[in-house]
Amino acid sequence: MTATNAKSKIRYAVVGLGWFAQEAALPSFAHAENSELVALVSDDPTKNEELSKKYGIEHTYSYDEYEDCLASGEVDAVYIALPNHLHCDYTVRAANQAIHVLCEKPMAVTEQECEAMIKAANDNNVKLMIAYRLHLEEANLQAVEILRSKQIGEPRIFNSVFTQQVEEGNIRLRDVTGGGTLYDIGIYCINAARYLFQDEPIEVFAVAANNGEQRFSEVEEMASVILRFPNERLATFTCSFGGASVSTYQIVGTQGDLRVEPAYAWQGELKHYLTINGEIQERTFEAHDQLAAEFIYFSNCILEDKDPEPSGTEGLIDVSIIQALYQSIETGKPVQIQTSNRHQRPTSAQTIERPPVDETPDLIHAAAPSGQS
């Protein structure tokens, strides 16, 4: 980390140019003052050509040229926005070249892959952060503070619904690439329950349902989950690729409740509905550039030699829970789990606000799902 300490900006390569990278990540570098987009990695020459022109990027690479990108001396960090099953390989290869890694969630498909990613980062003394953008987002972090301050009494129940329509042919519907509702959107509900309860589940149970449509031939249409937390607290949620767009959670305490809606959106306003002793308070949180916040935070961690809060361990815990949930679906039985202890959790001190991206860019050879993620 000798070279980066003297820098004021961390130079990024964006690896994978699907809809989310194009719509959310690439435009956000304009708001990330300590981060610079310097390279693109994709096997689509049209994407590389048109996006490099649009953003003034000099260096583009195919996936076969990934090692050349890592060894070029042009990049300090990679943002990995590839399909889930490729996260481990591309993270380990970057770490082995002493390149820092910001990897999209889910961290990987298996616990073993997550552990390999953590080991590679530790062995090469590089930073590894999993892209939990809501760990930097004001509405969710204020929800954490409301629970911490006991405004609704003792939090007892977490309930969430996160649904969207995903069109046939979308990579999220393929088993081989690590698709499925729990990996893609259920992870938001799992992670929210964990940071709101400030704890880890000890037992999980899940059921899956499928309406028989061809698009759900490889993965479940929807799943419903119960997570048992210490002190007999329960978190429940349903996630679906076959429902209208809904993104909400509610935490019920002994003296009140908090509903956040939309809860998991990456753009637009988020809202709180806080009820204490029958009195409802509404609060609107303005739209912000959540991806810029991620790049700013991760770059600061590199520049200041600090460990990111949404660490590899954070990503590993969610993946281990998801694997236990699929085990429960297969066996029809609850599964007891034991996860790593988290000594660091998101707090309002991590809030980073930047103005939203001005306009939605035209997508090149990519289609957004009809929902959001």
C-alpha cells in the first residue's frame, strides 16, 4: 500500500458492464471526488468502445486480458459487477496482483468461495469490501439509530417484502450463474434484519414456491423465510421474481414500530413511517447517489489504511445464511447455524450523501429487470 498512500484518488477498473454497472456505477464516478474511473473490462467490444468514449476512458480490456489490466500499473482497485459465480475468481486474481477489491453482493455462491476471497485479500494485504450500499445510506442508517435508541422499545419482529418481475432470459434466473431470489434480493432482507437487530440468526427455515412458468425452470419464483435471532426475536421475509415491485420492511418493538418504504432502492426517495404510542411520524429522505458513496468510502479506506465495515466477513455471513436457507428448502426442516461474530456494524457515522445522477443513461447491450436492485 505504499504507492496509494501518496495518492489523492484511487484509480478503478469496472469489471463487468451489465445494466447496473452502466446505469448506477459508471455515472457515479462524477460524484466520487477521491475515485477515478480509468479502465473497463468486458467481452463486449461495443460496450468497451462506446462507454470508453462516453466517459473518456483510455484503457479497455476483454476478460481474457484481465491479468493485463491488473498488472498494467494503471489501476489501484477493481469494482466487480460480474455474475455471482465469477466473483471469487476475479477477486482472488485481483488480490494476487495487489489490487484492492470492491465486489458486488452476494459476495460469492458458497462459503468456501467467500473464505478463499478473504484469504487472498489478507495474504496480499489488500482491502476487500462487499458492496452493501445501504450501509452508507441515510434512511437505513437512521433506522439503525432509532432501534439503538429504543424509541420503539425492544425490537421483537422484523418483516419484509421484496418483490419484482424478472423477465425470461435474465441471468438472475439461471442456476449455474448463482441466480435465485435469495442470492439476488433476499440478501437485502437478511442483511437488514442483521444490522437492525445488531445480531446474527441462530436458526433458519424457508419454503419456496413456483408458479410453473418457463422462466422459473432453474430457480424458485419466490421464497419465504423465518430467521430466529438470540433473545427469541424473529425476522420473516418473502422475496419474489414474479411479483409487482415492492420494497419494504417493518420493525415492531414493544412500544412502537418503524416501516421503511421503499427500503432497498438504489435511487429515488426513501421514507420512514415511525409509530410510537399510536402517533405516526413520516420522514422523507432525499435521493442520493448511493454508488458514489460506496466508491468514496472504499477509496478512503484504501487511502487511510482502514478496514471497510462491510467486509469479507459481512459477505460470508450472508452467504452462509443463504446456503442454510436452501438446505432448509430442500429438507423441509429448520437449520441451526453458527456464524462469525461481527465486531463492527453500520452506524450513522458512515452516512455519505452525494447528489443523485442527473439522468438515466442509455443502456448498451444490456436490459434492466423491470424491478430494481
